[in-house]
Amino acid sequence: MSTLLEPVIIGTGLTLRNRVAMASMTRNRCVDSFKPGPAQVKYYADRARDGPGIIVSEGILVDWAGTDWKHVPFMISNEHAEAWRVVVDAVHKEGARMFFQAWHAGRCQNDQMPIMKSTGRHVLAPSAISAKDGKYRELPGIPGHTNNIKAIENPRDLIETYRRSVLLAKMAGFDGVELLCQGGFLPQQFLNSRANKRTDAYGGSVENRCRFTLELVDAISEDFGGSEFICVKISPTDILNDSVVMFDEMQETYTYLIKELVERKVGIINICRRGANIGAESAKAYIHLSRPEEYWLPHNYDPVLDFGSLVKCPSSASMLMVNQDYDIEEANQLVKEGKIDLLMIGRPFMYNPDLIIRVKKGIPFAKNDRGDSVFYGPYRTPDENYNDWPVATT
């Protein structure tokens, strides 16, 4: 009978010291030309020390078409890879694995952002359909996502963009790749019939709308040495960045997608419960959004219960990771029962650099008592509200 704190092996040889993962969390603190620096080295190393089995990097953009945060990292040049190598080496020294989260925002961008103007990039998406939401604090009037969108001519070009970034991540020493296929970002835009109105092989049917994500998995598997080094992060019930879809479409799309990922022996399938009815109050507080009434879900619907069995079937080599509103006791019991394999924890790691030690010793987690500026700033130095959280004294 396994527990959260026992080791596990992903695929044929990726050994983790425990079944807890630290989630990717944008912190908006890469102030040195979009590269990590000493603050990031300390931040990740502190959380790796006697910490989780896997640490997933903050979202790292694979293309100069950035996002609504000014100081997010990119993985486009050798200099970016070299800077991340220092972070990854520090995490490895503390005994944890580190995954690179590959992020492309797609239509969730504003063409007036300085990064867009300085690089001459277009806002790209499966179709020229704008997304609701967004908040561009650097722009006058704090507008949302742009209406000025260019439909992607050849999706294979974007897959090559990902591949170049992933090869740099491999050079930086990352142990694996987490593909961000939720949050309303580019891969999820292809999955979503509200965002994807293409009439070619990448739009229309469920199989076509899943094609981009699956081809991305195939390409990265080839580059990184196998599908076992890939984690695909999905959120079937997502509402962020205008990503919500009708229940029937959600079930049809993600049933097909997950079955195809399992067929490919993807190492980890990470299912997030954001937008579902579980922990509705905390979820609403986190993203300041609620599910539109017309996009109803069955009472107490849990996407992990709905789709998890597709990952945990007898013929599957894939691990099931879960996240969003799990407590330690609940997750530990699910591991013991063989219903999940891994638990991902996000924001508590921000203010508990010693989170795993607290779990081992039964010490309650510290709470954020400093306000919302903790997450993305403003800050006087990158270390503020980042590297100044105390560890437990008992």
C-alpha cells in the first residue's frame, strides 16, 4: 500500500523520492532579460530541500509572443537555457526532479504589450477569435485580451517552436516537460470548439481538435527521449481565459484525448479540477471568476472521478496526477486506494518552503497573511514575498 511520501518510478527509470509535485506558478520576477537569476535559484532550491519529488517550473514561454505579465521567463536562446541550468542544478543538488512547463499563450495576449511591439510578433491563435478576460496592467486603461488576432496558417510551425524550446530545456538539464494544455492557452484553444473554427485537419471533429496537442506530444517525446518524460496538464472543467465549454463537448473531447495520451504511454496525465464544483469557494477566490450558469455541470461533478479511470485502467502505463482543492489526508487515502498516483500542490508551497517537512511532522501549513501582491507583485526586490517566508520552528 503506497502513500504520498513513498518513492515512485515514472516509466522505466524516472525515480521520484515521493509522490508530491510542486505546481508551476507564475511569480513575475524574472527581471533580468526574462531569465532566472539568484532569486529564482534560492526560491526553487529552498523548496527542493527535503521537498517534493517533482518541482515544475513556473510557466516558461516558448515564443516571444508573451503574456500579460512583464517579468515572466522565456526559453528561446542559449542564454535562457544557461540561466535555467543554474536553477535546475540547484534543485538536483537538493534531491528533487525538475520539469520544464512549456507555455504558449496563443490568443491570451494584447498586441500593444511592449514585448509584442519590440519583437514585431502577431497574436496567434487557431482562429481569429478573441478571448474574454485578461488584465494588462502595464497598458493604459488596463485592457483585456486583444481583438487583433492572426489565425495560425500552419500549426506544424508552432509545434516546431515548441520543439526548439524543449531542446533548450533538455540542454538546461530539466528531467521532463509539462505541457500546459489548460488555462485557455494555445493547446486548449485548439481543443475548444468556441475558440477553434478551423476547417482543416486541426479543426471541426474531436479528433481534429485534439490533433495539435497529440502531435505536440509526439514531437516532444522524440526530442526528449520518450513519452515517459512528458506530463500533460489538462483541466476539462476550466473557466479561465474564456476556456469553458458545454458539458457534452467536454466529455467527448477529454475522453478521446486521454485515451490517446494513455495509448502513447505519456508519463503523467495531470488533471486539474478548476471550474468544477469541488472547493468552489476557494477556487473562486483564487481566480476571481465563477462558472457561467449556461455551462452547467452535474451536481458535485468531479472531473478526476469522471476521467481518472481512463488513466488508471489495467493496460495504462501513465501515472495520474491530480490537483486543485485536495487536502493531504484525502490525497493520501486516494493513493492508498490506488485511485491516484501523484498529488500536485500549488500556492501553499509559496509560503511554506518546508512544506514536505510539515507534512512529515504533522505541522499545519502557514497561510498567506500578506495579501495578493505576494503572487505577482509589486515588489521592491524580487526576493520580497518570494524568499522571505520562514520555515517551521518545531
